Amino acid sequence: MNQDETHADELSTRDKSRRERMSAERSDESFFEPGRNCASVRHAQRFSLLIDGEDYFRVLREAITRAERTVFIIGWDIDSRMKLRPEGANDGLPDALGDFLHAIAAKKRCLRIYILAWDFAMLYAFEREWLPVYKMGWHTHRRIAFQMDGKHPLGGSQHQKIVVIDDRLAFVGGLDLTRSRWDTTKHAPDDPFRRDANGAPYQPFHDVHTMFDGDAAREVGMRTRERWARACGRRLAIRSHRVAITHDTWPPSRGVDLDNVRIALSLTEPSYLGRAPVQQIRTQYLDAIARARRSIYIENQYFTSGSIGGALSESLTREDGPDLAIVVPRNQSGWLQEMTMGVLRARLHKLLRHADTHGRYRLMCRSVPALGEEIVNVHSKLMIVDDELLIVGSANLNNRSMVLDSECNVSIDAGADARIRRVIAAMRDTLLAEHLGWEVSDIVRERDARGGMNAAIQALQRDRDEHRTLVDLDPEVSPELDQLIPPDVLIDPETPIAADKLLDQFVPKEKTRPLIGRYAALGVLALLIVGVAASMHWTPLGDYLNLKGLTNATRHNATRHIEAFPLAPLLIVFCYVPAVGISVPVTLLIAMMGIVFGATSDGIYAFVGTTIAAAVSFWLGNPVRARRGAQARRRARIA
């Protein structure tokens, strides 16, 4: 039994029978069950779905300028240099986020701003703003409090993306206030405003966020205070909802998509320091898939969760199951994620494709002409089921978002309310129109005419070389790479990773040294590096120990002696053979030859030398391979 089948079988009998009952008939009871598939259900006077960074960041800046008492910002990442309005705000305030918040705090004496960012792993150091505590803490106004949140188990992260203003207006979704997030719905290849803090362009970026008010916003404010208290060890006395506000917090420039609605708040929180785990988001996703009858529309950055994949696979095998359309990025960002999360996505895609006996499953990505090798980075975390259920938040469809990271989703269940159903359907059709490059009316016309979501998508797909559209994605990996990448228990863990177990995966227990010894060795190494750096900076040693000086000296002395030897080129080439035989890295050999002989000669020597070394290695290893092959065939005949 393979890994994906194991995940599917791990679904409990009780939850599985419950999902079967829900798919067979729709109960009159509410879909939401506080304490099980959500934390709470609260009323909101107004709700809007904000599509892409231009929409979200514009109204967020406007809302912050209207804040009177408190602004809470919780994120996976915060960058003080990002601009909420790169095209220009024209409100007389600074463009950069850090300076903007500083100016707002200085202008309003009663306002307090609280910023909570994940105390990130060093793996992300080159993707983050360095010294965020200085940028957003010491260097900012005294009425701005900045805190790094490190209260997570090993391998977990603070992944929520929340802003709450005066406990009366809340923003929840997938967009962090950080670099490379702003974009328009057109995702134009040459948009002049899609630049990071250093002025460098970045690839198109698609995401969704929500904005709502009322008791639902107050509930989110309470949850953010709890998060702050856990991270900082102290509670806040300010309660904005008890203070009279002089004006409406809703940004006047943004219309309302839906009024008078109940919103459910769902969480993922790992077990940590005695706190019981919370897995409401996973439960809600599984319940939502089980109740689907006509269509499931998903946008998500990652698609690797075994439990979600098992539930979707089950829905595809049903004869009366729903259409399933999933929009993801064409590939994961960076080679490391492509080699890990990309492989896991391909495995899950293979499972669903095998289960799709009725032809209802489609995995797709955005295509925009003139992008070339770039992609539209689909970062959304959204699911819409049957025009009735909307789920938006920070949780990806991977294992860690279900159980390990801190996540926050909001959802709306239309039930029998035709008014809410029409709005939810319009939200899905608006997203499909953006992706396919058509008008919303075209989506509605084709869906009604062809009787289904996927049939409408297929009818509206166009030539990818001339139009923006959705294209089918069929991710596959070679058998060699599939065997090389470990199971998702390490790449996409479902439980916190114990430090000793993580170490055992890479270092055999009998070869590990005592912890104190390892720390002492690291300390000595760090002191040596600091000492060498200081010597090179404040003594003449730096004039001699530099790449240019070493290269010139080495090249002069080496070539002077080598030129005196008539067979020098042949000797250099054949030096590759014993070096490769004792496992000296070829890249190191090429670098050394480049320093000694220069780029032109090195290229010739490296090409000839590596070719000869490879041929000799193959010739020496061929008898061994043949002998092992014969042994394997004999064992097979005996078996």
C-alpha cells in the first residue's frame, strides 16, 4: 500500500460515515459546529472579498488612517519597506509601511499599534527583512509595540494573516504585509508598480483576503489578543469595543459584497506547552468536501495534504459526486520547494487522477502571455462549495496547515438563503473570469448552458500563447526522484518534530556526539571566523588574502612551472581520473583549475578531463554492475 492510500485509510470510521450522511442529504441544521469544525460563529453587518493585493492593500491603508484606538497586525512576515500603495496614496503620509505606521502613531495620541510577526527559522533569512526588531520595534514610535512570536513547537510557525482595527473591522486571508505581494487582477507582465523595496521586479502574484465588521470582527480582535498574550507573556488592558468611535471604520471607497451575514472563525493550533491541539480547519475542510454535490472550486498555494486528498478522492469515486477544479501555481517557488512540495503535489495528483473514473477532476494553473518562464504565483487559500459555502484564510492544503502551524480561516454558509448563494456564486465566477480572461457574464452563460463548472471552464479555455487563460496541469516526477524524496512525514509533517528524532533521520545515534561538545565546536568555529574577519579588516592580512591576489600569485607560479614541462596539458587532464576516483567534487576541481589557468584554458581542461574521468569510472564500474545484475536474476529465478 502506497503513502497516499495510507493517508486515505487513516480517516476515522466515524468521520467517514458522517461525511457519507452529509453527502446523501442536506440537514436543516447549521453546517458550523463550534468546538468541532469552527471556534465560533458571529454576525457581521458587512462582508467583502478582496481579490489581489491592489484591492486589499488600498482599503487597508484607508482603514488604518481611520483607526482611533487600536490596530493589531499579525503575520507570517512583516516588511517595513513594502508599500501598500506603490502607485501613490496621495494622503500626505509616507509610502513605506514602517514609516506610514510611525506617522499614524505620531498623529493620533490615543492610537496604539501592535505588530506580531513569526520568529522565523533561518531557512527564510534571505527572504526576509533583516533586523525586523530594529526596523519595527526600537526604531519606531513608542506607541507601536513589535513582538516576534516564537511560541511554537519545532517545525511549526505563526502563519495567520490578520489585521484588526478598533475591534470593529477585521481583515483575514492569505496576504501578508511583506514584499512581493502587491499586484492587480490583470497580472500584467510589465506592470511598472510590481517592484520590491530594492526596485527589482517580481513575478505576478494572486491572492484573496476578506474584510468584515460587527461581532465577527470583535471576535477576531479577541483571538488576536490571546495570540499576543501567548507570545509576549502579558495581556493588554485596551478594549476598543468599549470606547465610542466617532466615525465608521469601514473604508468609504470599498463597496460591500454581502450584508447581514454570519461568519465562522476556524483555527489550527498545535499542541504546545500544555495547550490542547485545535484542528477545526481540517475538520471543516473534510465536512465541506463531504457535503459537496455539484462543484468544489479551490485555489491554493500548496496541495499535499493526505487527509484532504483522501476525502477528495472519495468524492471523485462517487457516481453523483461534484466537479472538482483546483487552481495552483504552475510550479513551486524555488528549486527546494519544487523538489519537495512539488513532488508531494505530483503524488497527490496521481492519486486523484486514478480515482477520477467519471472525468470530473481538473488541476490547472494560470497562463499569461509574455511571461516566459515566469508564473502567476497563486498564493490563495480559498474553497467554494456548491454556491453555498465560502472558505478563505491562511491555511494551505498541506499537512502542516491542518495540524502544525497556527492558522485562521473565515467561512460563510449560505444554507437555504438564495441571496447569499448568489453572492458566493458571483465570487467564484469573478475569480474564474479573472483567470480565464473573460467577463463574469460569460462564465455564467457557459455554466448554465453546459450544466457544470468544469464544462464551462473547458469551453472558455483559449490559446495560451495569445490570451491569459487556465491551462491543465499534469505534474509528474521521474521514478528516481520520487524514490529520492522522503515521505511527507519529514517534508510536510502532520505532527511537531522532536529534535532528537529529526537528528536521528540524518545522523545515526551511535555516531552523535554529546550536545555540549557540538555546541563547543560550533562556538570555536564562530570565534575563528570572527577572528579571521577582524584580522583581514584591521591588519594588512586582507591585502594579501583576497581572491584577486591569490589568483594572480597562484596563476603566475603555477604556469611558470607547468610551462617548463612539455606534457603538462596531458598531465592536467588525466589528474581528473584519480581525483574523481577518490570522490573529489568535480566542481571543486573546475574552480581550482579556473584560478590557476583562467576561464578559457580551464573550460578546455575541465571538459576533456571530466569526460575521460567519467568514461574510466564507467569502465571500472561496469563489471560490478554486471555481476550484481546476474546475482539479482539468479535470486529472481529461485524466488
